[in-house]
Amino acid sequence: MCYSIPGKVIAVKAGRAIIDYFGEKREAHTDTEGVEVGDFVLAQGGVVVETVPDGAAGEILSSWQETFERLKARDLELSNVKPPKEGVSEDIAAIMERVLEGETLTKDEMLRVLQTENSSDTQLVTFTANLIRSKEQGNSACVHGIIEFSNNCSLDCAYCGIGKSNIDLTRYRLSTEEIIKSAEQAVKTKGFKALVLQSGEDAYYTTDKLKEIIASIKKRVKVMIALSIGDRGIDDYKALYEAGARGALMRFETSNEGLYSALHSSPLKERLDTINALKDMGYLVMTGSLFGLPGQSDEDIVDDMLLTKEIAPEMFSSGPFIPHPSTELGKSGMEALTLNKALRILALTRLIDKKGSILITTAFEKLFGVEGTRRALLSGGNSMMVNLTPYPYSALYSIYPGKGSASELGKRIEFVITLLMELGRSPSEISVRGAE
Ligand code: SAH
């Protein structure tokens, strides 16, 4: 269950509302008709999803205030537990000092932080990132739901287990009604306010079909819909925006052009052009890359982070690569990313974008388990995803191995909410970008 906490609009300017939550300011995109200063609104994923009548908002706020204060205190307590100074490299300590003073990391410094193999350094770096997250973004945590509606794919990306040449995979497509129902249920019974609709590159879902799905969901429930459907024409994306889609999850996968073309059989520029066009259209973009790909250097990883920052997405959605045995890359055998390195990547992302929303991907959770996820939340991460794809389809959406199980959903929601609250995070819709 996700919680719905209304905030009060204190300013509206150029399609953006500044919203106050118990004294904290957040900024969200608004195209909802008639959002005015003084209104109470629910915002999620960077978008004002609905307005709430004053009376109802007052009731929710007074019942939530005590919990909110308790969570905030817990977050402050945890984020101020300094790691021991012993064993920390002098230059890393100096770099972290400068970041805390507001200085921007150079590329060389980022590389140094990424490459340190000293665990005391990692502790200091992740502590600094968490402290900055707490100061700049507060304890808000964003929880999106994801519905993977088709594992059919016309592409053959070398990293991905649902590529068309995986002939062992049972393919599925959710019907229009199944997708709409899943979304409706997620909102009505679980309280989700932001949903990602994801699929392989599947032309079966024509733009008209997708428009119908989006419009029907929006008619039934108030929710932010984000699409993760890959390369489609600009006009298609325009039409889908008009039908009500507001978010787009599209990673550029790697900033290394040679590596991208080798993995994806198309030029990186095309993907980046699409991502930028989506932003220009008004989509709230979630983007990032895969870390730990064969042939990817540490310099590439730093470049990936800088490119993501340059795109200025609503959410950073980079995550580790997990080799899939049915793919070329999975067969090649390779060293997996270590947890400490994955944590330093997350932390560096926070250090270069202090107010960003930073997702801990489901691949990260899969690779590093509960303890890894907990540490990721204490290393700068502040967003999570819950897979809402009905079983057995969730297991068949095997972009990486071991996805989905029959008992997953209820437990998973409880796990995410319990983990977030235990760490003093507020699993509510208030995780829109911190106002400047
Ligand atoms: N067709 C859509 C959605 C693809 S699946 C698109 O291309 O945007 C969503 C993401 O899963 C991909 O962008 C990729 O980064 C990630 N992914 C694919 N295979 C993976 C693997 N083996 N390990 C981790 N993430 C993977």
C-alpha cells in the first residue's frame, strides 16, 4: 500500500507548482486544469495527479503528521551516523569535504571515487551521499508500479533476455482489458499513483491501441502513466502524450557509441535524439544506463553518469547489468559488478545531482538482495519500483534471469513499504524533485 499525502500549492508558474509538505518545498509539473495557489494536491513522479478537497486533505494531514515527524527524525538520526575516519584515503576524505561545501566533482575525482577499492572509502562516500540526500531531498521516497504487458520484442539487444532470438521463451501479451484492469486495481486497491507500462518492442500494440489503453486508465483512475515501450516515432509519442501519458522510461544504456551499436544494432544518437525529443514534448523522462557491461570501462561509467545528468531527467534509472544465459553476453562469462562498486555508482550519482530522484532498480535488488537494497537506500537512492505484472507473466518478462514469482506481489509491496519506513523514509507521493 502506498500512502497519499496531499501538499498545499504555494505557487504556480509556467506549468510547475511549488508544493509545501509540512514545511518542505517540492516542485511538480502541472497540466491539471485549474490548479491554484491554496489547493491541496497529490503529486507523484513529478506530476500533480489530482486535487484533494480541503476537508479531506486536512484529515489526512493531521493523521499523518505524527508518523511523518517520526520518520523524519529516524532519517536524520541514521543519516548522521558518521563512519569511522580510520582507513579512509586522504584524497577521498578531501573530495567528500569539498562536495559537502558545495563544490562540483571533476571527472577525475569521480573516477577516483569509483575506482577506490578501500571499504572505508566506500563507507565515507556512501555516508556523504546519504547525508546530501537527506539534506536536499528530505525523507521522501517515490514508489512506482510497473506493469510489463508484453515480452514480445522485434529487437535482439545483446544484453536482454527477451530479444527475438531467444526461442526458448514463452511469449505473452496482456489484453487491452487486462492492462486496464491491472492498472485500475493497482491504483484502487494498492494506492499507486504512478505506473510504468513496459514492453519489448511490440508493434502488435499500435499507437491507437495504446491510446485507448492510456485514455481508459485515465478515465477510470487518477494516476501518472509512464511508458517504457522503446523506439517509436515522434508522432506516435506525441499522440500518446495527448492520450494522457506523462512519463517516459527510456535508457540510453551506455554512453559509449561503439559499445551501444555493438549491443543494440542501431546508433546511440538515434536513442538520444528520441530521449531529448520526449523531453521537449513535455514527457517527464526517466533515463540512465546499464552498469557492468562487458567492454564497458570505468571512464564509460563516469561518462554515463554525466550524460544522465546532462539530460536532466525526472528520475535517474541506471542499474546493474545481470547476464542472461540465453543471450550472447550471458554466455560470454564475465565478472559481475560488486556491491561496493554498485553503491559507489549510486552515491556518485547523488553527489553530482543533489536534488535528483534516484531509482534503485529491480535488477539491483535482484543482484544484491535485501541487505544490498537497504545499503543502496543509505547511499543516495530514494526511489523504488514494484512489479505489478500478474503471475505467471512476471516470470516470463525475463530481461534478466530469475524474475517474478507467484507469491511476489503482496509480499513485495509490504517489503518495500516496511524497508522504507524502517529507514525513516516516507513512502508517499511527495517524492517530486526538491524545489530549487
Ligand atoms: N523495449 C523497451 C523496454 C526494455 S526493458 C526499451 O527498449 O526501452 C527495460 C530495460 O531493461 C532496458 O532499457 C535495459 O536497460 C534493462 N535490461 C535489459 N536486459 C537487462 C539485463 N540483462 N540486466 C539488467 N537490465 C536489463
